[in-house]
Amino acid sequence: MPVIRPSTDLRNKYNEISALCHSQMEPVYITKNGTGDLAVMSIEALDRITAQFELYRLIDRGFDDARNGRMMSLEESSRRIKALENDK
């Protein structure tokens, strides 16, 4: 269930909003004049979401490679990795 708070709570109850963001690891939605205006979250929650988006982007890139025939066998991958390690 999303946490929704009025914008005055940012000014008057900042520590409470901060504690909610950190304990819930979800955004707190801020309203202005009864209408949605902002979403506030902890840096840890933002980092987690950013990492998820990056993972999804890489997975999508892998699917695109597979659709377009840009693949190699496990044996070929292993051979290339070993060759790179030997070049060090």
C-alpha cells in the first residue's frame, strides 16, 4: 500500500518522512493541494531501482543479440575467455 503524505509534512515532519523512506524501501508520495506532486525515496531504494533497470537493459540486449543471431557456443566462449586470460 503506497504511503501518501501532504507536502507540508516535508517541511514539518521531515524526519518522519525520512524514516518511512528508509524503513519501507519504497517511495513516499507527496501531494500538493490534494493532487499527486512528488515521490520521495531513500538513496538505497533509488540505487536498487537503478540497478534493476540496468539488469533489465542488459537482459533485453541479450535477447536482442539472440534474436539477431549474435551468439556463440559455450565452447567458443570458454576458448575466448581462456585466450584473454593467457594474454594478461
